[in-house]
Amino acid sequence: MAAPKTPVQFYFDFISPFGYFASLRIDELARRHGREVEWTSMLLGVSVLKVMGLPPIVELPLKGLYVINDAMRYARQHEVPFERPASSPTSRPVEAGRAFAWARELDPASAKRLAGRIFESYFVHCLDIAQDSVLGACVTASGLSWQAFKTARAEGRPADLLRRNVDDSIQRGVFGSPFFIVDGESFFGVEKLSVVEDWLATGGW
Amino acid sequence: MAAPKTPVQFYFDFISPFGYFASLRIDELARRHGREVEWTSMLLGVSVLKVMGLPPIVELPLKGLYVINDAMRYARQHEVPFERPASSPTSRPVEAGRAFAWARELDPASAKRLAGRIFESYFVHCLDIAQDSVLGACVTASGLSWQAFKTARAEGRPADLLRRNVDDSIQRGVFGSPFFIVDGESFFGVEKLSVVEDWLATGGW
């Protein structure tokens, strides 16, 4: 009997538009090639960019304006709901990342639903996902218990899990969102999904 | 009579592997949609990255190793000759850029042949394109006069042209190699060529 194929690893930051876009495609793409996907939330701004010594991308001269236009252009081309204006205040993604890490330990399928709700709240409804009222609604709508999350949070478990996920992602060389690892091979950016698919289809080259 | 379509703008740095890869595809891609391509050499390391306040990409933690692997993987997938090892010394691209800017003013078709020779010398034959012996062979093989270049260089014309091209590229928001501008719309990276093609085919969205 053949060994089961290893899952595709998918890393994202909740305030990354391209992470959101990738989240809408990666499971179906992997399924076409008989693969599961493990989702991991990481923290670009408060972790990876510090390791790299870089400012947030939208603050970069030249590139900052480019990526905002690029995100809007992607959304139009792929007909993805995407309403968040560039002028909106940026949420801190830490609490959302913690809730996701906690949910993933309980049930990966519920955690993916939660991630979908969080992305939608932030990028479609333009809500502040750092607020308990917003995050609580996402947790509840995903079939999880907000009370159970609050209890876990008081004990520090979600923060520990997220910290471990972030440290682990940096260990694996993850430096952006979205980021994919397929059988040890790393791919950065939503444009790489077609290369990820080629890799899965052919077994690599 | 319909106005002729504006040419696609293609910006590249001679020491950018992805600029090299794009140079092998962009003209044919544009031709399929009835477009010419104007090539412009710019300077990533000595100009754009200073404007952005960034170190060279291969020196970045996490991302540096990634891009080297990504370039080798692209070359294998697309069967592009690419021999230059990551351990080779990096050439300064300034003289090559000047020669290209000078050639482009004389004859854009010869300049494209020159760019092809320079990329091949650097990425396939692993030569130092900052050396007159290497650059001179590229100029001659492209049907241009090395003596004419040396005369123009002594008068400062190639340096002026390159400086103007670099300043102009920054004005237009070019921050990486390869970079494409189609009817005012900007696209960064070789992975964006399929999006450039969609844009040309549909007229944009």
C-alpha cells in the first residue's frame, strides 16, 4: 500500500490580502491532486519582517502603492469579494491568529471555517478583527465556542500555540503570505499557485 | 484607421535572473497580441533599492536562499540555460546597462540582441560582464561597433542615457526586475507574465 501523500502546508497572515486570496483556492487545488492542506497562521508584521529587518510592505516607497493596486486587480480578475479600502486602519492580526491556532488544535475543519469568516470580516465587511465583538462572531459562526476560547485565552494556551506556529514558520523559511510548502519545496505568493499545481501534478522537477 | 497599440514596456537589470528569464519570453508574448516591446535596462542594486531603503534581496534573511532556489527551479521547469552558481562573484551591471542604453539609441533591434548576449554571458557562461573583454565581445557579436561604444563612452553619452533611463524608471514606479508596464498598468515579476498576457488579450479589467 502506498504511503499517504504528505499534506500541503499553507501559511498566511490574516491581514494579508494575498493570503486571503490564496485561502479561497488552495484546498480545491490540492484536492485535485489527492492532497490535504494544513493551514497555519503566522505574523508577518510583528515577526517575520523583524527577522528580515524590513518595514511593512505598504510603507515601502514604490512597492507600497503597487501592491495595493495589484490586490485590487487580482480581486477583479478572479471575481473575489474585496471591499477593504487602502485607507482603512490596519487591524492587529494577533488575536485572530491566536483564535485560529486554538481552533486548529481542536478541529482543523472548524479552524478553516473560522479563517474564512475572519478573512471575510476583514476584507469584505471591513471590520476590525482585533475586536472581541468581531472575532467572537466569527468563532461562533464557525461552530466553535467563544466562551471556550475566552477560557483558553485566560490560561494563555492560544498565545502559546500561535507563538509556536510563528517560530516554526520562520524555522522553515516562511517569509511572506501566502507561502506554501510541498514535500519540502517552498513557494511564495499567490501567483505561485499555478507552479504549486504543476509541482503536484508532476511530482516536481 | 485605428491608432497603433502602445508598446509594452519591459524593465530589467542585467544581473537579475528573473529579468533574464523574462527577456526570453516577453517579445513573443507581446507579438501574439500585436504589440511591440520597448526594453529598458535599469539598476536595481545601485538605484532602486537605495530609494526603497532595502539591502540586496539575496542578502535578506529567509528570502535570500528562497530566491536562489526559485531561480534554479524556474530554469529547470522552463528548460532555460542557467549555469551561474550562487557562489559566483556578482558583476556590477553598470557598464552593461550603459552599453545597452547606447545601443538602444542607435538601433533597438541590435540592442535586444546585445541584451541577449549579455544575459547569456553572465548567466550561462558565468563571465564577468563588467569586464571590457566580455562586454566588447557581446557588442561585436550583436553587430555593433565596440570602437564606436568606446568613443561614445569617453564622451559620457552612455552614462547619461542610462542615468536618464534609471531616473525615468523610478518615476514610473519600477521597483524590481523584471517589470512590465502595459497601457499604464504595472506588473512585477516573471510570474506576472501570464497576467500580462491576460491583460493584453482582454484589454484589461
